[in-house]
Amino acid sequence: MSRSPVKRSVSPASKGPRRREKASAAPSISPKLAAFVRKHWPAQGRAERIARAKKAWEEAMKIASTFKKVDAETLKWIAEDPDLEYS
């Protein structure tokens, strides 16, 4: 018995011309978006915002670690609890 030859995938280089990417260039954002970012997240207070976000993340992970063995129905009940929305 002879086997048919194995099909090899076509390499990306042979599919067409390669596009040259700018490796060191940062992605450009629109001036409108840049103005929005400057207005809503000024450089002043950046360290405090990062610290608050880090603290919130750690608290969320601490809470989430207690739900490792909770069934899906209980998680749904907790998520739909209206008392948790504004606490």
C-alpha cells in the first residue's frame, strides 16, 4: 500500500507580497481621542488613580477567590442582587 503524499500548508511568504510594519512607531490616535484622554485623565493625580485601581483589583480578586466552588445558579443570584449595584 502506498500512501498519498502529505499536503503541506502554504507559507505566508508565498501567499503574496509582505507588508512592512513600522516596529518602533506608536499607533496614532485621533486628535479628538487625544483631547478626550487629556481632559478626563490628566497627568496630575495619575499615581493616585493607579493606586486606587490596583487596590480595587486586589479586593476583587480576593472576593473572586472565595467563589471557586460556587455553582452557576448561586453566582447568577449574587450577580442579580440589586443591593450590590450601589454599594
